[in-house]
Amino acid sequence: MGSQAFNASSLTPKGWLKLLLLSFAATWTLTGCSRLPDSPHAVTIEHEISPEPVRTGPIVITLRLADPGARAVTGAHISLEADMSHAGMAPSLGEAKEIAPGRYQASLTLEMAGDWVILLHVILPGGQELERQIDVRGVRPN
């Protein structure tokens, strides 16, 4: 039984497409369903915003960080950036302080009624960084 070497120049466009699809399927199957247990994305972040309903002016955001075992994540550094969903408004910036194990709180000021997006920039104690987004729709005028 003889063996032949693979010759890429002999592939037709249809052959290239099949090879590409096979490569994609193999890569997706091997990596698509896996997650490292220590992945920063496994950290859950719950949030509360007060006042409720959200109004223009000062707001307080309380965050709870937990690992996959539902244990509090302590010692994280969290900065916040609130932006209007349309251009032209300066962002509101803040830093969250840890007020209890795994519980953080920050103050921001929303200057205008409308839809806002709050970006969380989190550095976990091990140095891993992650970002999350909180959509705040329908901020009411005072």
C-alpha cells in the first residue's frame, strides 16, 4: 500500500472549502465547550442601583462578586465609567470601595435623562482583568 504526500496545489476551490470547514469544525468542537475553572469570566457580578427607579443626579451602585463556588471575591479593584448611549456627553467616572467581603459600592452622577451604559473595569486579586457592562435604560429626570 503506497502513501501519497499531501499536495495543496491539487485542491480545487471546493476542496479548499471542505478543508476549511473541517478545520473550523474541529477547532470549534475542541475549544467551544471548554472553560478554565479559574477563568475570570467565571466570576459572577450582581448589581443594584439606587435610587430605584434611576433618576438623574447622584446614584449608588452596589456590586457583589462571587467565584464559581459562590464564595465572595475580596480584594478586587473596580473602576466604573458611565456613558450615555449616544455621543456628546462626558462620562461619569468612579471607583468602587469594598464595604464587606465581596461587596463593593461606588457613587456616580448621571447628568441627563435617557439610556446609559456603565462599564465595569475589574482587576481581580490574582491580577486577572475583566470587563462587564450594565445597561441602564430610561433614566428619569429629577
